[in-house]
Amino acid sequence: MNKKLISVLVSACFISMVVAQQSKNIVGAGKTVDPYHYKIVKIATFNKACVASAHPLASEVGLAILQQGGNGFDAMIATQLTLAVVYPGAGNIGGGGFLMARKKDGTQIALDYREMAPAKSTRDMYLDKAGNPQNALSESGHLSAGVPGTVAGLFATAKYAKLPFATLIQPAIDIAANGFVISAEEAEGLNENRKDFQQYSTRPTALVKAQPWKAGDTLVQPELAATLQRIKDNGAKGFYEGETAQLIVAEMNRGNGFITLDDLKNYTAKERKAVSFNYRGYNIISFPPPSSGGILLAQMLKMIEKYPVKSYGFQSPQSVQLMIEAERRAYADRATHMGDPDFWKVPQETLISDAYLAERMKDYSPNKASVSKEIKAGTIHESDQTTHISIIDAEGNMVAVTTTLNGSYGSRTVVGGAGFILNDEMDDFSIKPGVPNMYGAVGGEANAIVAGKRMLSSMTPTLVLQNGKPFMVVGTPGGTTIPTSVFQSIVNVIDFNMNAADAVNSPKFHHQWLPDEVMIENNFSVSTKLALEKMGYKLRNIGTIGRTELIKILPNGKREVAADIRGNDSVAGY
Ligand code: DON
């Protein structure tokens, strides 16, 4: 890791948020999670179990649940519900997500709780009369929201958990009702979105106050607490039916949105079959369509597998160029071949087969940039805001969850009287063939809007096994950069033998076929950048990429865990 990164890491390690507030013990006897005083922990090694998430309070709640006898599934439910309160930009009950888990007995669970297009949706709903795309409508406000899946996903997960749901949701209710101290980043996010919250919501919200937010302020969310209480009292029906559903529909009616009571009542989470493949002797398990993540990951890793990446050197021009060309080809396939499998036949087996991928790399030439215009999707011969949680428990249950509102603070529409933000996930559909969405991704028929269809995702919650035993739990937000971040984190560990922190915090780069450019982080190697430019690549600095949470299980069984330095992300464990 370079020196600059180390100094950021050290200074970020122990930021303590202290205000003159009474401490609160919110998770029962002996397990104190104090929402007014908490610290960020970036790296640790634990003997038995750990949680890494985007917020210290969420990770601490997850730990407290593990210590109360919960397993990894209990911890994930409690952590995600806490994120919905303490990380309103992405943690959510108004969005959706994917859970990729492996039980200690080896059973794999791929749970899809992605949002769904409301029944009134039509293919051209974001085009004006002249056929021009109206991106503002798919990215913001009531019409951008898909039917939320998160609460259905949490209840579908609960069947693998041990503790009562009431215990798992109580910390989130308490933190919403009593408040928590916000960080500088959260204050900035809320201030930046203040106008949007006012423009896209039809009722006042706790996220907007008279004066700008500052670090150390307390955010209290009574309406969100009441919604969580209804979920505690009535289960999933506390969200999809009754008062909460009526509040959502009333908000839709005031803002010309499409979601109806029937859309909510009909929503179900679905179990899918994981994408499973081998890379250099490790077994990788990742999420299938409606995410593109697992297929892209398999394609990229398998395209580079026959090359001696390690001997090329970490982020040498040679290794980066190879990885860029694998990324370009995989993303060309994403645009044509991937969509919700219930509406579009995704040729999954072919896309990740050795023969197909060898064919895709046939025109790869070392030291020379390919041109995306010439790299079409393969021919098949057969009929910004998201957050990730990585958990392993003492029994060896592995849980990776990526969940999202899509853009930062989603649609910025807060449901009046219910206190939570709705997603703007409809923008993940291809609103018109060839027109880029907010991540610059293009698509076509496979990802066109159809009522009841789930929009194509890039989320890539991923598990890695070594000799059939748990080895890594990994995932990240970042829109279309997600699969490439997971790809590079895995290569960093497997090929370059990095520890969890270096694998996460090393600079990332990203190519997604179109636009034909390599996106890089601020601290990407200057000499590699120059060498790539000489080969014909166009590079663009986009600041930072992703916020990865990675657990690596060491040969002695200890859990080495790293939370990304790029945010307030934090680990906890025992
Ligand atoms: O599902 C997807 O691929 C996107 N909605 C994810 C958005 C995201 O990661 C934003 N985070 N920075």
C-alpha cells in the first residue's frame, strides 16, 4: 500500500464522534451500542465472527446481535435495518438488494429482493412525444421509484436466522426514535441534497432542518421509527399493506408516481441459483441475473486466468491492460445479453463457458488498446447509492449483502408520514436502447422496461471458498464499477497475495465498454497511466471508486476484516 493511503487510513481509524448526550444502551443487557459516541475501525482480526458495513453503528449492532446468540443472518438483518436509519443515503427500507450467503452446511442462498417496475410502467414511460429520453424523470422523484424489495428480503432472510425479528429490528427503532450523531460526510450529504428533498418530497422531512447540518448534530427520525414499529408489529405486512402502504400510495398520488397498493401487496423476494465457477483453484460464488455482477465477475476472472498475472506485477501496465480488455469485453456482453431472467433468456452458461471466453479474447493484443466500436457483444449460439455488508459468524455462515437506493439518497422522495426515502432504481432499466443511464451504461431489449420486471443491476455480493472452506466475503457499492472492484479485490488477494486492507484500499480502475475510456482513482499509478496512454487508452480520473468491505479467513481460522477507507465504513467483531 502506498504511503498516502497509510496516512489516510491511520487518521481515519479512530475518529470519535463525541457530543454532550447521554449514552444509551440500545441492545439489551451488557451489549452497549451508543449512538452518540462511536468510532470508526478500519481493520481488525477477530477470532470468531465479524461484520463490515458502511457505518460503525450498523456494524456494532451486528456484533451485539452475534454476541446475543444470533448467527450471520440475524446480524445481517439487524445491520441492514440499522443502516436504513444511520445511513439514509443508501441504507434503506425503500430500496432493494441481493443476499449471497453460504450456510455452514454448504447450502448456497441467492436471495433477490430487487425492486420491480410498477404495473403501470411502460417501455417508453421516460420518453417525450418526440422520443427523447427524459433522464430527470427516471433519476429523481416519484416516477423514478421501483416497488421496494428490502423488507420482503429481510423477512425472507429471517427463515435462516435464530432470533425473533422483534429483537433484530429494535436497535433500528431506538436509534430512529432517539437519534444518533451524524458524521461530517453525512452532514455534507444531507446539505447537498436539501433542495432535492424539498423539491421531490411533498411533505416536510426530518432530513431537512432550518439550519444546515454539521458534524455532531443529532438526527432524530420519529416517522421512520413509527414505520419500523409497524414492521415489528405486523411483519412484512407492516410495510406492504396497511398504514405504510397507504402512506406510500398517498405520496405517489401527490407526486404522480406509479406505485399502487396492488404493486406493494404483490411484491415477493425470489430465490435464485448462484453463479458458481473456479478461478485458480478457488471456488467463487456470486449473484446471478437480475444482477449482471456474477456473470461479469466470472467472465473477467476467466478471461485473465490463463495469463501469468502475478508475474506481470501489481498494477503494472501489462496486468492492468489485460484486465481492462477483459472488462471491456464482459461489459459489451452486459449491454446486449443481460436482463431480468423472468423476462429475458440470459445465455448464462454460454457467457461464462471456457470456449466462449477464449473466443472473446482472440482479438486481444498485448500493448495495444482495443476499440469498443469494434468489440461488439459476443454471438450466442443457443436457443451511486448503494451499500454492502460482509459478515462471517462463529459457525462459518458467510453472508454478503449489497443493497441500494440507486443514486445517493435515491429519488430524494421521502414518503410523507413514513419517514423513509424511495429508490430511483427505474433508471437502471434501459429507458431507450443505446441511451446511457446515470452510470453511463447502455442497454437494449434485454433490459427494456416491462411492468413487473426487475431492472438489471451490477451488484456483486460474492463469496470465495478455498478447498471447499470459507475464504473471502466481499462486495461494494459503485454502480457499474461494482463488478470491476470486486474483480480487482479478488485478483489482489488471489494473484497478489494481499491482506484484506491492501486488497480493498489499493487504487481501482474501471472500463465498461462504453464510454471507451478507463476510469481511474486519484491515487492510480502515474507511470502505469502514462504507459497505458502510449498504448492508445484514454484515462479519466473519477475521484474514488467503490466502498468495499472484505473479510479474509486466514489459515488459522481467524477473520481478517477491512472496511474501505473511502467512507465512514467500519468493522466490528469478536
Ligand atoms: O443495482 C445497481 O447496479 C445500481 N443501482 C447500484 C448503484 C450504486 O452502486 C450506487 N453507489 N454508489
